[in-house]
Amino acid sequence: MLKVTHGLSDERALRAYPVATIGNFDGHHLGHRALLQTVVETARKAQGKALVLTFEPHPVKILAPHIDLQFLTSPRKSWRISKRRGSMKWFSWTLLPPSQR
């Protein structure tokens, strides 16, 4: 099962024993796969909840907009790919440039 939450509107997911990773998983290469699988397995063993904390847009787009950062996959595609890897909850924080806060 895959559920994506933008912000912390569903804080119940944090109440169960959380096992989390943070980052931008734009390609699900072998390193991403191993990390996500470890989070899911650790959460299962602890009878907890696997969490993925990510940002949209990527922090580089805000902090260094002059850099032409290319992504392997879109956030939605990453979420769909991860659904095949096990049950986890995704939290996506929307980042705003200082001028829009």
C-alpha cells in the first residue's frame, strides 16, 4: 500500500514506531532500492511504520535555481515505483523560495 501526504496532515502515521529515511528518491537506483528496502524491513520487524520524507521541489531548485538539475523520474513515478517495494508512507514537504513565504 502506498499513501502520499503533503505536509503533516496525517500525524497518526508518526505515532506507530516510525522508521524513516529522508531524501529525494528520483531514480530508485540500487542504492535507493537498498535503503528503502531496509526501512521497510526494519519497520516490519519492529511492527512500526515505514516513512519516506522528501521535498518538492528538490531543495537545489530553491537554493541554487541557476543549476539545471535533471531528474531520472518524477516524484509521482518514484512513488509508484516504491509501491512495489513494500508498504511505506511518503511525506512530501513543499519548499517555497523566500520571496513566496
